[in-house]
Amino acid sequence: MESHDTVKTTLGELIAALTEETAEVIRDEGEANKIVAFIVTYLLNTSAPASRKWQYWQ
């Protein structure tokens, strides 16, 4: 995806995608949900610009 492309999605779709991907790695549903909650909380509470967030995870 190029830097000028924008993906339009809902928070629910993001959570569903994160849950699906996390469940493939973490078999315990409760633990997978905790990890998803942590990811979503981090994304919503980080004030860094999107480009800096991307560099942080690489």
C-alpha cells in the first residue's frame, strides 16, 4: 500500500480482524482477547503520528 492510500474501516472491523489473526497464534480465547484489547488501547492512546507508529512496530 502506498503512503497516500487510505483504508476506511470501522473499529469493529479492526477488532474482528485483530481477533481473527491473534486467535491463530494464541489458542486460549481469553488471552487472545486480552492481547487484542492491549493492541486497540495502544492504537487509540498513542499520540504519535501514524508514520511514527508504523516505524515503531517494524
